Amino acid sequence: MLARALRKPVPDTEPAGASMPEPAAGPKRCGFVAIVGKPNVGKSTLLNALVGQKISITSRKAQTTRHRITGVRTVGATQFVFVDTPGFQTRHGNALNRSLNKAVLGAVSDVDVIVFVVEAGHFNLADAKVLALLPAGIPVILVANKLDMVHRRGELAPWLRSMQERHPFAEYVPMSAKNAKDIQRFYAIVEKYLPEQDWMYDPDELTDRSERFMAAEMVREKLFRLTGDELPYTSTVVIDRFEEEGKLRRIAATIVVERESHKGMVIGEKGEKLKRIGTEARQELEKLWDGKVFLELWVKVRSGWADDEARVRSFGYE
Ligand SMILES: Nc1nc2c(ncn2[C@@H]2O[C@H](COP(=O)(O)OP(=O)(O)OP(=O)(O)O)[C@@H](O)[C@H]2O)c(=O)[nH]1
Ligand SMILES: [Mg+2]
């Protein structure tokens, strides 16, 4: 089911990049831009900045994104359809990770250009494994992200040269996804790889994901951000009820954890943690939809779900 269009970016909430000047209109262009890379390099942060609204959740922990997420941005005559993907998993081969990798491979097979994200100055085996997967014949733009974290800028030039030997990238772009100017420049870099053709989406549309999906994701982001390290990887969120009454949305969701002890971590002392997860998720959703949200959260134990193919599918993973 296609979602109703989400709100357009508005000036007071827009992240970096949303206020770029519109270039002179040429022929209409539209195309798909896949964003790939190992976990935690900043793919979703980049997508959100490019789209101008937070539609893909982010955190400082790896394995935040679990689905392919499409974000649309129309700038002048060009419509960019960005596709965020899960960080490619090279370690555990459980059902969840197999599903995540399938999402990555599915996303890159049929796009006009691939944005391969690494951390500036770093390239290891996990990066190499992602690079090796990319199909031949599609141009690949190298984004050396988190440039703000590189303190010895002089070392970057030789590193970029070494990257030339790894792959004939179409472009080399050292940048920071959190820098508005870098985001502005990035549209022009990507634009030339998109074909001249009609737009596929209404320019007001931000994503093809449903509001139910966005609700589950925002709860999962708060779970990631507000709980300890081990918990997020073995938890998921299911929407039990989603009702709209005018501008109000009533949502009931269940956080599914693997162990009884995890349940306690999510709920916290006197329910404090669960309350905070709910409040922060609700605030994000109200900002996204520009309307009031009632959010009710439950916690349930289902052991072994991430190892169980059928259950992984039943929780919405392909
Ligand atoms: N300093 C700095 N941090 C960044 C930048 N881009 C992203 N980050 C941070 O890097 C962390 C990971 O960002 P995400 O966007 O969630 O990374 P991801 O690649 O989508 O991660 P997965 O979905 O887990 O694969 C977050 O804490 C971001 O705030 C950047 O340009 N500079
Ligand atoms: Mg991500």
C-alpha cells in the first residue's frame, strides 16, 4: 500500500541542504540513486539531509536501518529518488542479516547511479566487501563522509588516490552529511547521472513508505538511542493499531524483545524508559505529520525471532 504523501520540508524543521537555490529549469530529469555502504558510515543521515526531512532513522550504533527506504527530492527540473539501504552485514549469517543483505542487493540492481559511502580516510575489509558486490555498468560515486572527523587533512589526498586504485569511481566526494553546503553541492554532482525523463513522484511526496512504517521506525530509533548496546539488534517493533481521527493519529505498538531480562531494560525503573521512548517517538511523528499523535507502547518477549525465517518475514522483513 502506498502511503499518503508526507509533509513537504518546512523552514523551521528542515535539516541541512533543504534551502538550496533552485537552479534554472532545463529538461526534466528523474532517476534512482542507491546509497550503500557498511553499517554506521552515515547513509541514512545523508538520505535525510538530501530529502530535507527525517524519514530514515539514524543512531550511533551499527545496524540501524533494516529496510530499503525511498526518499524523494525535487530540485529545479530534477527529481532525485534516493534509496537508503541497510549497512551490508558481513558477520552473522542469521535470517535477519540475510534479509538485510537481500535488501541491499535488490536496491542496487536497477538504479541510475550508486552512492558508495565510506568514512573519509578509512577503508577496510567490510567496505571492500560492499564494493565487490556492486554491479558493473552502473556509475559509482564515492562519498568520503564524516570529513569533519578528519583532523589531518593533508593525509586525505593520498588516501583518495589510493581509492582510485580500488575502483574507477565516477566521482570522488569528500564531504560531511551534516554540512549544509556539502549537501547543496551534492545535488549538482549526482544530477548529471540521471536520465532525461518525466518525474515519477508528485514533488510533494517525500517517501513511498506508509505512516504505519514510519511510526514503527521512530519507536525503533528511540529504542536504539535510549537503551544499552546489546538490546537493539534483537528487538523489533510491530504496529498493532493505527487509526486516524481528523488530524489525530492513535497508534498502539509492541516492542518485541528476545528475553525476559531485555523486557526490564526497555521498561526501566517504574516504567521510566518506556515512557521516554514513547514521548520522544511521539514528538518526532508529530513533527513529521504536523498533527497530534497518541502513542501507546507495549513490550513482549518472543525469543529467537531474528533466527527464524518465518518470524522475520512476519515482522515485515523481506
Ligand atoms: N561527525 C559526523 N558524524 C556523522 C556524519 N554523518 C553521519 N554521522 C553519524 O554517524 C552515525 C551513523 O549514522 P547513520 O546515518 O545512522 O549511519 P548508517 O550508515 O545509516 O548506519 P546503518 O543504518 O546502521 O548501516 C550517527 O551517529 C550519525 O550522527 C558526518 O558527516 N559527520
Ligand atoms: Mg542507516
